[in-house]
Amino acid sequence: MLIPRQKTPALALPTVANGAFDLATETSQRGTVVCFYRGLHCPICATYLTELERQTPKFAERGFGTIAISTDGADRAAAMAEKIKASQLRIAYDLSLQQAREWGLYLSAGRGKTSIGIEEPELFSEPGVFILREDQTLYYGSVQTMPFVRPHFADFMGALDFTTANDYPARGEFTGEV
């Protein structure tokens, strides 16, 4: 389990159009929004990533980079980038199932073709959204067992403005005995 205020696992992956991504060398002033998505087969992911693409400049205004990551290979990731018309959002691929587990993501087994007629992979990760500080520590995390009811990126803007103005700490960091 990832713990707020603790360093997150290493994350270095290829991207569709932006070269290699390596969390250890990210240069965003305040941190990175990491959005794990299920893959090309998921129509909800396409809608969600379209919104993240639209909100990426607003995150950048607040000092945050953005990246969307899946267990898909290069071809499917490129198809997703094209589908959502990604021009600002980085799309990374080839997340291993082991890496997905290290990030606390749930894994699912494919069940054939989805409602949009695309075959699910044999195994893939379910969604998760993380906000990481510039030192790679976890500030916010949300993981899901299903593709439905995800956090809205527009809601993050007010939260980031508030947390910045009030120097609000990451919460959920207590690991002692209860």
C-alpha cells in the first residue's frame, strides 16, 4: 500500500509522442498527476482521458505535469492518444502488471469484447489517480476496482488551490498501531 508523504515506486515508461517518461527526472515545479487507465478497450477511460487532456493546461498553471498510463502496448496506446486527440497529455504504455501492483492498482482478467467492440487484454489494471509532490512522495491517491465513478479533474483545481494557499499536508499517513 502506498503511504502519503512517502516516496512512490519508480516509474519509467515509454510514451506515445514524448519520448521516455521517468518519474525520477520529472521537472514539474509542484509535482505530477499520474492517471492509470484500463486501456483502449474502455470507453469510460477515453472520456476520462479526454477530460484530463482538457484540464492539463490548468494543472500546468498550478505547477503540475500530467501523464496517463496503461498496461496497453504501443499500438493500443497510440490508438487511445489519437482517439482523445492528445496534444498536451502524455500517454505512457507497457506498465507491467507487477508495477501496477506496486502502485496498489487492482487487476482484472479480460472478458472478451467491450461495448465498443474492442477486446480486453488477458490481464490489465483498473484505474487509479495519484498526485505526487515534486520529490515523488504521495500527496493524493484514489484507486478503483471498476471503471465507474472516478474523481473529476475539474474538482482537483479548487482542491489544489486550497491546499497550496493553506500549506495543507498530505493526509492518511498514519501507520502506527490502533
